[in-house]
Amino acid sequence: MQLKHFPAAVTRFGVGDALKLLASRRVLQPWLPEWTSQISVDKYPHRFHYRHATTDKYVMADVLLEDQYACLVGMPDVQTIFDIGANIGATSVFLLNAYPKARVIALEPDAGNFAVLRRNLEPYGSRAVPVCGALWHRRERLAIDRGHFRDGGEWSFQVKAAAADDGEVEGVTLADLMRQYNVERVDILKVDIEGAEEQVFESSTSGCLPSVARIAIELHNPACREVFFRSISPFGGRVSQQGEVTLWER
């Protein structure tokens, strides 16, 4: 969290927890006790966990302070949400609280992020399902590329096809997820997968789009944007831009 976020953090988290986030810096990491790595969020029933001296605080600022996904609030009849590229669960928790009757399937490939995600979703019980995996255009083992995309932080890991026996995580298709969790309709599909959307929307995902009501996606380069818009074009709908999030609604 940057200093500019501090006033909003005081309102949303309280003075003490806002100071915890402000102090979450690498130089202070050895002196910050474990209890300082969780905060209360205004109007949320459960505390939110994060890791000091990581990009977790920036994810929290984007989602919990700057309301990156506010465009998804107030949608009618939301029952099933897929959070693809869930990181530590800020968006999942935001949507679980925005839609108290909905279930969230949260997919995250990195083991470190996933451990925090699972901790943040645990209090929500059966309404929140953390899944360690990566959305891909086919089922196969994938490697995780750390440190070569954007700033190399924990919010910018990428996946790629792995050599034999070198995969770290299972790549799954949207159809795989829908079958596994008995989902016939996805009311909100949030996608932030650091460029893998080009492969995902190039092929397999298009067949699931008739069952998706709306998509909120970060498109990371022109090729990703071209593939995504080509994929949704047969289905019509409405497209809008909310900061870095492209929102498509049927």
C-alpha cells in the first residue's frame, strides 16, 4: 500500500490495520510479527490475511480500496462466480460479500498465493471453493514462470507449457471446471491470468460462452485483446471498460 492509499485504508480497515499495511515493507519484514499480517475490513465478517513485503498489499489496494471490481456489484440473480487468477482471494472475498448467496470457485496456480487464498476463503465454508490450478486451453501440466512478467511480484506469475515431468500445476479448461463443480451457468467469470487469456480464448473457452452471463477480464496486450473480442463477437452483448477491467455482459 502506498501513502496515497492511507486515508482510504483508515476508513476501510481502521487506523491500526491501515498502519500495519503501511509498515508492510521489505526493510521492516524481520521485525513484523505474524499477527500483523491480517486485517479487518469494514462490513466484512472475517479478517483478511496477507504476506508482508510482497505485492499482496497492492492487490488489496486495487480491489478493497480502489474498488477495481465495483462494476460487478448489483448484478441480478448471481449464483455462481468463477475467480480465475484469484491470487490471495481479494476479489473472491469482495464478491462473496457482495453476493451473500453466491458460490465462488477460485482458481490460483501458485502454491504460495494459494496457501493465503485458502486461508482467506476458509471462513466462508462451502460457499468458497479454492482450487490450485491454472486456466488453459487444454488439460496438461504447466510450469510457473516467476520474475519475468511486469514487476516479477507475486501478482504477476505466468504459466507456460512444461517439458516432460517439469510441470508444477495442472492446467484445466473452463469446461473442465464447469463439469467438475456441476456448473451449468457462470454468472460472473472474472479472469486475470497475466497473458494466458490469449491461449484460453483462442480455442476451448468459446464453446462455454453460451453458459457465461458476464466476463470481467484484464487484457494484458493487443494480441490478448484481439483474441478475446473475436471470441465474444458471435454472442453479441455489451462491452464497457472500467479502468484495467474489460466487462462483457450478454
